[in-house]
Amino acid sequence: MRARYVVAGIGHTAFGKLPGRDTISLNVEACRNALADAGIDKSVVDAVLIKVPTSAHQFMYGQKVAEALGIKPRMGGAWDQGGAANITLISFAIMAIDAGQCDVALICYADNPRSGNRAVYGRPRGDDAAYGWFSTAAGYAMIQRRHMYEFGTRPEHLGAVAIASRRHGAGNPNAQLRSPLTMEQYLNSALLVEPLRRDDCALVSDGGAAVVVMSAKRARALGVPAPVPVLGFGHGQTSYDVQFRQSLTSTEAVRAARTAFSMAGLKPSDVDVAQLYDCFTITVLMTLEDYGFCSKGQAGDFVADGAIEIGGALPINTSGGLLSETGMPGMQLIMEGVRQVRGSARLQVPNVKVCLVSNQGGTMHTHSTLLLGA
Amino acid sequence: MTMPLPAPENTEISRPYWDALKLGRLVFQRCECGHAWLPARRGCPSCLGDKVQWEQACGKGRLVSWVVYHTAYHDAFKHRLPYNVAIVELTEGPRLITNMVDSHERLACDAAVELRVESDEGIALARFALSPRRDDEQGTGSPARRNRA
């Protein structure tokens, strides 16, 4: 299956605060742009696979978006897996095309928590709300505390991740937060849920994005100008909520990456540039470890001295990620991965043969990995 | 006026848990297969059987991790800031979300803890306190390099 399927087009809306925009219209705009990027008409699309809006679940949402697109797909619907869903849906599309169930798939996501309702991020976590157990951030703070205890991870290590994303997003005209960050500013930024600082946390953003997936053969037949081959993908889910996991410091990135690298016949040292899900800075450190870029517990040292910044050993999140470009859960990373392989990124890494993209969801509940390359 | 604490749902499944706490007892579920867990479920998530019994915890455990809130996501907690939320693993195995009654400066991962049931606005909650250190015990100050939790 390696390299027989491609991301044929990418498209997105503006990011940031988009008052008055509903998620369906954002999805439609992103899909229109992705179809234009692929140079194809919507009439060839026969699969529409959608990640549910995080902040506003709706019944039969996948059908509502397809209706707004004026498409009656053979395969279609919405998938709830948190931020891992984008890569998951790309892999589902590829497997479905391979099985003859569809030919051309649109995968899209949109949400409007910034101008709409962001209550989901501060939600009560079941009966434990009586103890004050609220929010997405607090689950990651539990994990970060444990990682700091077990491996001696320091605030400066987490700061290096935030600084890299903010540096890369600073010159991105589409980015929502374009102010670079110094270590001093990071260390002085407000504690939100300790040990998490404000600058460890993803942005809250309105916006949408979409990709088109098809076979390499179909892309040639349709004259798609810049198809990017998919080399591998993989998945993992712990399912258990954070307090019930036997280990707080290893993640499903291990299994997801093992599957993806095996499918692609590649290893971490083959990766030229990575787009790593940075909902919180601790996620990046643990993903680097669990993907095998460094040994367990050593990510703090790995990211020091600019290694993950442009010009470093493994540049990551070259358009700014969730910490700078947009808090949208994951699709921006896939689009930037496509641009890096095409050679059209604003902060282009030279001679990219392999770009790795990670997506994850919940409180590290779900993980998916995508390898793109020439 | 301050908002009241968000009360637990207290369903048919979870009522024995909350009722026991009102009497100062922390209970968990154990299946005939030996698996023990919290929170309350109708069946065993290990063997999927339904021969489930309630068992009283000895009240001893270990502090797995904790966080300190500097922002309130619910009005009931605005006047409590900063407050902590912790994960404790009971000696019998089950884990739960809780609060530590000690000052935050004294908390440490893997510290021994013991049950301190408290009534808060009429809700009985299973909180924990750091166990008094025995002289023959090793300190927990140095980070474990093993991946224990």
C-alpha cells in the first residue's frame, strides 16, 4: 500500500476568531479550497469523512456537511476520536479506496470554540467534579507532573517546545499567535493548572481544514499538480482515562509509530521533518520519546539547544502547530507535512524525503501517525 | 452567593459507593475473578462477568500525581483557589481522583497516603493525607528512574 495513495490537495479557512461562522460553512470553505488545490471538481468525490467538531457535537453531522457540499457520497459520516481522528480518517479512506469502496475522499474538520462555546475544554470530568476535577488541561498536568518526577524533566525542557512552535509561527501570516516567545517569558508565564503554564497550552481557535485523498494512479489520470504519497500510518488507543492508566508516562504513540514505520519500511532516523501534535508541550516530549527519536525520559535533553527548531537536527511544527498557528486539533499539522514534502513550505526544510505527522486525542487516549514522503 | 459543589450523580450503580463514604468507609468493587476497580460498574472490565461485590479499602495508598488549580472552571471552586486534585492508588489496586488535605509544598509523587473522609457541603468525599513518616522508611525525595506509574 506504500506510496500507492496520495494526499492530492489541502485547503483551509482563516484561523483565529471568526464570529458568525458555523462549523458547516467552515467545512465547506475548507473543502472548496482543498478541491481547488487538487485541481479537481467535486463531482469525482465519493467519500466525505469528517472529524466531529470538538465543541459542538451534532446528530448526523457528517450528512449535514455532505448535504452542504452538495455531495451524495458512497461512504460518509463523522468520527469521534478527539484529535487523532484526522489521520485516522485519512487511513480509513485509503483502506476503503484499496477495497474498492470509493475513489476520491474528502476528509475535513471545522470548529468554532473561540467565538462560540469553549465549555468542552473546561468540562467537569464525571462525578469527580465534586473534587474539582475539571478541564482537558488538568489531565495533561497530571501526566507532566509524573514525567518531571520520573525523568527529571524541567520547565526549561517544556519551554523549548513552546519556543520552537512560537518561533516557527511568528512569520506565518495565517497564524493566530505570531509573537515569538523567550525562555524568560515562558518561565514567567502564569500557572494555569500547575505544573502547566499558559504557554504550554494550545490556542482556542475557530477555523476549518480539509484534505483530498485518492490513489496515485487516479491522481495522475486527473492531472493533480502536486500529489504527496502516503508512506505509512498507524494507530493506538489506551481507552483508559488518565487516572486509571498503569503508566502515565508512556503513550499510544509507541504502537501507532511501530505500525506506521513498519508499513513504510522506515525508521525514526529517516525522518527529515516532523509535525508533532502540540496540544500541550508535554505531549511533544513524550511523542519524541515514544516514536524513538530519543530514549524514554530523554526528550528534555533532545529538545535543548534548538534541536527542534528550523536548522536543528529535527525541525518540528514548522508552521507553528497548535501553540501558534491555530488550536485546531491536528489538521494544520497534516497540511504543513504536505507542504514540506512538496517543497512549498514557508519555512522549508531542505531536501525533505520523509515527513512524519502525529495526531492524538483526549488526554493521550488516542494516537495516530502518518508518514508522508517523496 | 457561592455556587454549591457539583454533586455526584448517585446512580443505582454508584449509590453503594457514596452511601459507604457517608459512613466514613471507602469501598471498591471486586469480581470473583479477583480483579478490583473503581469507579462503580455493573460488570467486571477484566473478565466481563457480573459476579461483583463491594469490598472495604484499608485506606492506605500511594500518591501517583497531583495538580494545583490556579484557575476555576466552575464557580464553586473560585474561592478555593489554589486547590489540588490528586490521583491515588489504593493498596488494593484501584485508583481514584481525590484531594490531598496537606499543603501543596509537602506533596511528592509516590508518597504514602491514608484515607481522610471529609464532609464538604454535605457531600462525603474520599480525601487523603500524607502518612506520618516512620523512622525506618526511606524518603521519597529522589525521583524514581523506573517507569512505575
